[in-house]
Amino acid sequence: MSLYRDEGVVLRTQKLGEADRIITVLTKRAGKVRGVAKGVRRTTSRFGARLEPFSHVDLQLHEGRSLDVITQVETIRPYGEALVADYPRYTAGTAMLETADRLTLGEKEPALRQFLLLVGGLRTLAEREHEARLVLDAYFLRSLAVAGYAPALSECARCGAEAVRAFAIAAGGVVCGSCRPPAATVPAAETIALMIALLRGDWPLADASEPRHRTECSGLVAAYLQWHLEHGIRSLRHVEREQAREPGREWWPSAGEPGAASPPGAARGFDPKPTPNSHIFRA
Ligand SMILES: [Zn+2]
């Protein structure tokens, strides 16, 4: 068995046996790794607190036959401490961890750009310079782009025409008048400009955007993300529940309501039927 070191962000943990945990980490070099942390649920464990979700850690692992064993942990940045006291930031961070987990399908397949995006997203969230939902939407758009699902935002996703108006999730982004499917939404031009700004990292433009355009942007990005994943991002519903407390923002269904999540297997591919969420965008 060989030893290796890597740094990574803890995505999730699960109990194993009496005192152990399986820790899922998105690492810088090896990609997603599942490692056993032995004895971490005992109160005397040196590791326990360092291996919580959100923690950016430096790890030493022993390669095992099925799962690797974590033998050393040093904390680089404990982002959980900065996020746990602020519910909107915490739920946005949880949605980032879940998305990073879902967009990196294979274990030990290097995913350096997804790792760097996640660390950057958590750091920006913890620094509190930009609204949590803007940071989350920027993270969603960029991680989708890295995964090969960048939405078309400046020319028609189907024919390349420059005069675009509607947004059609199944078509892959903005569409022109001739390519527009019946269920496509017609967002404000400022909303599309906000999406472009978030994808490019143009924070002055994003921070100056109006609340109604941010709300519309979040709806489009969330629906677009869900289209590209086989199941809904569960933690998004908590983000939405928080937003729904503000009047006029009840555009995203809660868990259990019609349209809350795509059925398993329905999201991939180019099904011509409207997505389960598309009713909320119809003009
Ligand atoms: Zn077109």
C-alpha cells in the first residue's frame, strides 16, 4: 500500500461502523476521493472537527483495496465556521458542495478546474462581499461551463443568430424568434446581461443589478442546472425556502410540491416536452 498527499474540500461524510466515517473529498490532484477516517466519531479524535463539510484540508492517505484510509489531516481554511452562522450563505454553500459532487461523477478522475471553482466559490461566499445568491449563481454557471454545459447567452443556441429574445432550457440557452419553442421564457435583457457578467466574473455589473433581475437570473440558472443533472439539487430547495420568505419571490416550488424536482432520468437529453419547472417561466 502506498501513501499520498493531496489537498481538498470535504463534500460530505457518512457514518461507518461504530466510530468511523467515510469522507468524500474533492481533491486538487486526484479528483473526487472517498476515504475512511478511523475513530473520528470518538470524542478523543484529533481528526473529527477537521473533516467536516466545507473544510479545505491537506490530507495524507494510504491507498486501500476499496477505500483509501486518511492518516493525517491539516486544516487549510475551515469555511464551515464562516458559513454556519449565516443561513443564506450556509444553504448556498451546501448547494455548491452538492453540485460539485454531482458534476464530478467518477472517483479519482482529476477535476482541477472544478476544485479551483469550488474553493473560489466558498472563499467568495465566506468573504461576504457579494450577495450569497449571486455567488451561488456565478458558481453554478461556471461549474456547468467547466462540465461542458455552458448556456448560450449571446447568440441563438440553435442557429447562431445574433437577435435573440427567449431562453429555452432544452435548446441550451438563448434562442431567436424563429427557433423559440412555445414554452420558452422571455427574460429581461438585463437578466441575460447579469448571467453573462456572473459567468465572466464581472462583479461591478453583477453587484449593481436590480433585485428583480437577480430573481429572474436565479430561476433560469437553477432550472438550467436541474436540466443537466439527473436529479434535482436537494439543497437548492432550502435556498429557495429562504428566498420565498420575501414577497414576490415564490417562483421556485418547495420539496413535495408539483415541479419541485425532475424525476430521475428525465433531465438528460433533449426531450421536446417542457421541463417540470418550465411552467413558472411562461410569460
Ligand atoms: Zn435561432
